[in-house]
Amino acid sequence: MRRRNRTRLIRTVQYGVLVAAVLAFALAADWGELRRAFFDLGVARAQFPEVVVTALVNTVVYTMIGFGFGLALGLLLALMRLSRVPPYRWLAVGYIEFFRGIPALLVFIALGFGVPLAFQVSINQYVTVMLALGLVGAAYMAETIRAGIQAVPKGQTEAARSLGMSQSRAMVSIVIPQAFRIVLPPLANELILLTKDSSLVYLLGLSMDQYELTKFGRDALNQHHSLTPILIAGLFYLALTLPLGHLVRRLEARTARAR
Amino acid sequence: MNRNENDGGGAPEDGGRRGDGGVPEHGAGTSAAIEVTGLHKSFGDLEVLKGIDITVRGGEVVCVIGPSGSGKSTLLRCVNLLEEPTSGTVRVAGFEVTDPEVDIDRVRRRIGMVFQAFNLFPHLTTLGNLTLPQRRVLGRGRAEAEEVARGNLRRVGLTDKESSYPAQLSGGQQQRVAIARALSMGPELMLFDEPTSALDPELVGDVLAVMRRLAQEGMTMLVVTHEMSFAREVADRVVFMDAGAIVEEGPPEQVVGEPQQARTRAFLARVLDPAAADVLEQEPG
């Protein structure tokens, strides 16, 4: 009896603190000011349709080319990591440790400004984005794919080899397709991370039609002195990442059922 | 290597070889399909095979029996080089597989292997499991591969399962698909590594029936098994192994019926006595 009373008291206090905090915020906040800063309808309307047809589309394009390049490079690194030739393993491990250990921002600066300055070359912006996002993403995806390959039971390779397939044929036809099914959830997760990392593009010198969500929002912020564009950009990121997150959970549930 | 790559292969005409009982033509020249001489295999300090000599003639069915850990499976896996022998020679289908110069992938396509754990490819349908190896290894076209595959599914009685994925099949069905997959490569001989040990008792019969029919059709078979009744009925010869060596071999009525060696008798007593067999079941394979 006394324990139940105690529990009830603690719960009442918890609710009380929450209500007090919400009330204090509601009374103290200047709602007109907040609305003007975050939900300025005029500013919001001014962002359309460019925020969709340019910014959102570019965010998706940058993410996809980065992901595509990163996936291909990640697969190559995973295979090198599992190679029987030690130097390949060392190279892969060195690459993975290096790119996992440095900030993605640094890679963007190196590729966006460092390489053009040092080598006196100009690189297509899309190539820069693809390389910068892909090089970093590949390091993470390589470890994921390697784990997936190793999670395929040894009997699968043995069955393939006993049917006369070469080591590489067994890898391509039997092991890798199964490995990708295993690592689909973590790969979709990586896609979410890359979607957000694509915002780092904002520091490159982009023309208007190359703006993605973050750069677009930052530009509109300067123009309107309102947080509304930032909020809109945030909502569009969520429109991309929340469904992906949902997909990850569904894939994970499916994998759990299949086991 | 001097052989035509396709001999002994090709589509099994459904029922074509059934009942002819003869030795298949692949044994041409020599009657030994498998010839193992002085085979030793060690895993680190553990010597698993201590000098094995065994010959399987074309069309012969040889069952290898023995307690867990006696080296039966390792012997089988040395025949198609899934395990590299430490020393000794293994000749299969006219090739010396222990010769490093031999292209093992070319020899393996002549050797069908059936595993205890089935090892079907879970990402492919039944038909895909049967056609992918034919197309990738033998270079057959889709139509030909599917025709061969369907013929072999008929042989194992699973024509209605060609679009099922392995996970949708029972263990017994999976193992029959695995047999059909091996047969689709047109092998000259078949290796069976405890093919019924992972099955529920009521599913064992279907798989053994398929194997029995294969034997009647004249397939050369080397079978590691715990199914004494199968060994007794189907085998031309039974080999009893213990502690990495062959203890006794001969016709089944002799080795299983009237074993000469004390170790064989002890093993058979344990296997055939149901109470003791329960204990045996619990030992890891």
C-alpha cells in the first residue's frame, strides 16, 4: 500500500513539473515574435516552388550520386578488406580508419577548395559532391558490407564451389546478393546520414540552380531575416529521412522474421 | 583434362537410365571413379585422417559409417577438395585432384555433393537454385538449363515446388532440391555427407527413397550416413571408420551383419540399440 502511494506521489510531481514548465514557457514567450520568426506565411510562400524544384531535388541528387559512388567504392573496399593478399587488406583498413576518423567537412574543404587551388584545376561541382560524400560514405559502408559478407554462412560458398563455381563466381552470384540483403537496413541508415551530410555542400561556391536545402535556407534567411526558410528546409529533410527511417525499421523487422 | 568437358554431363533423360542397372559410360578406361591413396589430413595438431586407402568403382554405392569425429565427413570433403589433404593422393573421374596443376573447378562440376545442412541458396527459387550453376558454370542457356532442372525436379518428385524459395520448403524437400541441383550438373558421381542427419525422422524416408532410386539407376555414390538400414539395403560396400582410419570394409551383410572387428561391433550395438542411440544423437555431428 505504502509503495503504491509513493509511486503515485512521484508521478504527480513529474506531471506537475511538466505542466509548470509548459505554462511558464507559454506565458513568458512572445507569441507574435515567435510566429513572425518561424511561421511567416509571406516568407514561406516566397520559398515555393524553388525550395522543391531546386533545393529538395538537388539534395536528393547530391545524396544519390554520393551514395552510388560510396556504395561501389565501399563494396570494393569490403572485398579488399577480405582479400587473401595482405597489402590489399592494409590499404582497405588504412582507408577506412582514415575516412572514419576525420570530419566530412574537412573532406569537402579539401576537395572543394584544396584540390582546385593546389593543382590549379577546376572540378565540376557534382563531381566534387559525389567524391566528397562518396569517399566518406564508402568508409562506413565498407565495414557494413564486410560484416554482411562474413554473415553469409560458409556452407553457401562450399555449395557454390562444390558445383564448380570459382571463388570469385561464388562471391558474385551467391555470397554478395545474400550479403546485401543482410545489410539493407544499415545501408538505408547510411543513406539517411548521407542525406544530412549533403548539407555540407553549402560551403562550396554554388550557383543558384545548384542550391540544396541547407544553402537555400541560409540564403533565404539572409534575404528575409526570418527563420521560416530554415524551418521549411528542416521539414523537407524530415520528409526525406523519416520515411527512410521507417523503411529501415520495416527491413529490420523483415530480417528478424526471416531468421 | 584430355576429356571432353561435356561427357557424362547433359540432361538426364527422365527415367532413361532407370533400371538399366549398368555401369555408366563415364567409367571409360578405368573402373575406379574415386581412388584415395595414403590420405592424411590434420587440422593443426589434430590428425583427423591417418592414412586412408579407398576405391569406389564406377556405378558402385559405398556407405561410410562410424562414430562422430571418426573423420568420415573429412574424407568425403577431401574427395572434392573442400578440404586440402595434408598428404596422399586423391583421383576422381580420372583427375588427380591433389595435383596443384589440376583445375579443381573443372573436376568439381563432375562431382555432385549433398550436404547435411542442404546449403540451398536462400535468395533463389528452387528453379533458380538448379539453373544458376548450370548457366554460370556450364554455360547453358536459360531454356536448356530450365529443361534439365525440371527433369531433375521430376526425378526427386518436386515439380510443383519450382517457384518456392528454400525457406518455404520442409527440410526433406530442401534436401531433395539439393540433390536435384547436384544432378542438374550431370555429375559422374555423387558425394552425400550425412544427407538425412538434419531431418526430422518422418522426412528421412523421402530423401532415402530418392537416393535409393539414384543407386538403382547406376549412379556412383559415396555416402556418409548413420542410416544403417539404408547402408544394408543399398550399399555395394560398407566402410567402417573410427579415429581417422578404416577399421573394416566389405559387403553390407558382412560389415553390418557380421562385423569382424570389436570396434565395429561396439559401434553397431550402440547405433542399433535405441536406448544407446538416443545418447549418440546428442553428440555433435
